[in-house]
Amino acid sequence: MNEQLSRYLRYLDVECGYSTNTVKTYARILKDFLELLRKQGKKLRRVEKQDLGEYVLLLREKRQNASKSIRLKLQVIKSFFAFLSEHTRELKKNPFGKKDFRYKVEQRDVDSLSDSQINALLETVEAEQHNALQGLKSATGKKTLWQKRVFAAHRDLCLLTLLISTGLRISEALAIKLSDIDFVDKSILILGKGKKIRKVFFDLPQAEQRLLGYIEMCRPLKLDHEHLFVSTKQYLPLGSRGAQKLLKAYLLKRDCGLRSAHTHFVT
């Protein structure tokens, strides 16, 4: 399976010209899917439509993935199977029919960023993180400003990865407290509309890694509150307006379609 995955990722990179972050996103999704198959003792060539249906149920019912996240994962897996059918002898039959699993996105997801905008945001924040770390290493005298830039970049990368992994609204993510996170089953308790509590799962490995890394950065701050995401000004809870300004600034840096980015992601 790893050999087929590597061939597919090279195909996306070299022949399709996908961005580094797009390839990384595809890799994370496919590694998770292939790991599920491995645990079930199922080979790629044996995957059937029923198995894909059970995967959708897992994402929706157990992991509580948002409809946009489910649609993205299905698109990635469908593309992978199409590649195997056309370029290898791994599959005799593609389990995806032309009209299978056209997963509809809920109405509340309509005003969200496109996949290209999300990947552009990730690339921009990663570049900011790199620049901040380089600036901190070369800085002389007081390093407070550079330290805050490094912290902010880690926070923003963690926030973006979490949004991609769970499909949360930005307001829901900003309301997360440390006590809401369970690293054992990789879940977070979310207070949504109507004060209804639900559980979502951060099922992408990189989301867990970045969460843990960011939390470690917060420990020395000795915060007097439990909010996960904080501003660099007195390290108070980060509000929706502050997050909106940050994400708009990143979007403008990359010029990746600010006018089409609406409330689901940036408010």
C-alpha cells in the first residue's frame, strides 16, 4: 500500500503540479484511510462500495466530521482509486461509480474557504513561522517581539489545522478550553448553536501534533484561564474579531481570494 501511495503522491507533485500543502493534505487523508483498511485486514483490491459507505458512517457518526471534511476525504480517496485503476494493476475494478458518494455540503458550509484558499493559508502561515524562527535566531538584544511572532505563528498553524481536520466554525474553535480536549480518543467537546454540546474528532495526525506542540508553548505563560487560543497581548482569550483580522491579513499576503471568504471561516 505504501508503494502505491508514494507513486500517487509523486504523480500529484510532478505531473499535476499540486502545491506542497495540497500533497500533504492528500497524504494525511490517505494514510488514515489505509490504516483503517490495515486494521480491518482489507486489501486495496478488495475494497467495495459497502466499505466506502461504512467509512462515511465512521466519519459522520463516530468522528463527527463536518460535511465539508467528509466531502474532501471522499474526493481524495476517489482520486486515489482512479489513479490506481488507470496507472497500475492494483485494482481490477474501481469501487467508486461515477455517481457514487456525491456528498452534499450542509447549508452552513456554503460560505467557507475553498480548498485552494485553505492550502494557500497554510503555506503563508508556515512561511511566517519559518521567518519568525529565523528572526529569533539572528536577533540581538531584546527578543520579545520575535518570540511573540513565533508563538503567534504556531498558534495560527494549530488553529488552521484544527479547522481543516474538524470542519469547525472559527467561533467554535476559539471557545475551546483545555479541559474540553481528550487526547486519548482524540476528541474535543464543542459548545455549538443553541448551547448544544457535541463531540468532534481531530482525526488527522498532524492536528494532534500541532495541538500538543502549541499547548507546550502555552505552559510557561501560566495563564489564569483555560482558553486554548490566546492573543499575544497579555495572552487573553483570542476573540473572533482578532482571529478575523489575522486570517484576512494572511489571505491578503497570498492574495488568495479574500472577497470570496465569508463568515464560516473568518468570523
